[in-house]
Amino acid sequence: MTNFKNAEELLKLCNQNHQKISQVMKQRECDLLEVSMEQISSRMKQVLEIMKQSAFTPIKSPTKSMGGLIGGEAQKLNAFQKTGKSICGHVLGHGITYAMAVLEVNASMGVIVAAPTAGSAGIVPGVLLALQQEYSISDERMVDALFHAGAIGYLAMSNATVAGAVGGCQAEVGVAAAMAAAAAVELMDGNPEQSLDAASTVLMNMLGLVCDPVGGLVEYPCQNRNAAGVANGLIAAELALSGIHQLIPFDDMLNTMYQVGRRIPYELRETALGGCAASPFACQFCH
């Protein structure tokens, strides 16, 4: 059975079999679930379709969140990009729009794909769908990219955490951005080592990010941080693709993130007792 416990083992499998990370992960899932490659790919196509719906729908039909803190941001971003005054460019501009849209759907009780969590669900589709739009990437390659992202998420869940209550927002938005960055590298024809470099760079750049939801709701600042996660993911992918090597391996950085997260005060780990949630203005939204 194809399997790996850490990034070092994953990279070894890629090099031994001359495969991409997405190919190794697909084979692992087939072996684990005892299904065919066609069946496992079909399931991931459904994931892609849900991501598309959650990323695109709020642009045309904004929805107010259950807590009333967000709603309509994706539509505003989309409209601003059409003015010709956007400073982000097409890929980043679309990426942050889609990311914020997904959080809007999540906060209004819509259907999203937790990637790896609901609070960070906008980053992977934000990055990947923006790249698909800019470079006319096929859905088949997008499905492969999602398997790649899944491999990074699996490593994080197995060897660290993706829970804000355990490791802060660095564990949610940070891991999501690492998943997106690594997958983006493969989409743009980078190699497995570059993908893992990109994932490590993201965790390094987002190290120590706290989880402080206003009113205890997964709305604010979660939505804005998904946009920031898109930017971090694209930056890390660009660095890796340009040949800039990450000094600290992904396994080490993942462990570092986990250790830092455990040392973050509990007030800053999803309890809504500190950070943005404890600011005087935000406290009026606490019930």
C-alpha cells in the first residue's frame, strides 16, 4: 500500500517513482479506500464543483452572514477590479475575491469544502481557481491539484494540528495557505521539492498568528485572513518556483508551528477572549 507519514517520506516516494505529489496522494487514497483511480477522481471532481459554487455565487448574489458581521465583500472586490484601479493584479485580485466569497457562504450556512477547516475554507479555492482562470487550466489538472493540497493537509493533521483552538489561526489559515501554495507550484509545473518549500515558507511567514473571532463567530477577522492567506500562498509559490530554496524542511516547520501554537495563550486560541475579539468596539458584538 502506498503511504507516507511525513514530508520526507512523501518526497522519497515522488523521487523513487518519478511521480508528482498529486499522483502519490491519489494512489494512497485508492489503496486506503479500495477504489479505482476513476472513482477517487470522480469524488474529487465533486469537491471541485462545490468549491466553484461557493467561490462564484456570492459575487452575483451576496448573502448576509448569520452573525451579521460580513456579507457582500466579494461582490465589492469584483466590482473594484473592473474599475481598472486594482493594485493586486488578476491572480491575486481574483484569489482574494473567491476566498472571501467562500467565507461568506460558510457564515450564511451554505455548503463549502473545509480545506482543511471551515474557517480557512476560502484559501485553497481562492488560489487554485484564480490560477485556473488566468492560465486556462483544465478541470482534470485542478482535480490533481486538490489531491496535492490534500496531501499537505493530511500531513498537518497527522503530525501537528489544523484546529484554531489548539494552535491558533496559524494552524487553520496557515495550513490552508500551505496547501494552496504547494498545489499551486505543481499546477505551474514546479517539482515536489519546490512544492514542499512553498508550504514551509507559508508556515514560516504566518507563524504565531492568533485565533480571535469577534463574538465567537467564524466571520471576522476570519474572512479577511482568508484573503491574506491567499496572498501568502501565492508569494510562497512564486518564491519556490523562482528557485529560492527554503532553509527549514516542511516537517521541521510543521513541528515548529505546532510547538508555537501550543504556547499561544488560551485567550488567543478561538476563545474570543483576546486579540481582535477583546477590542472595545468588537465587544459590542459579544452576546
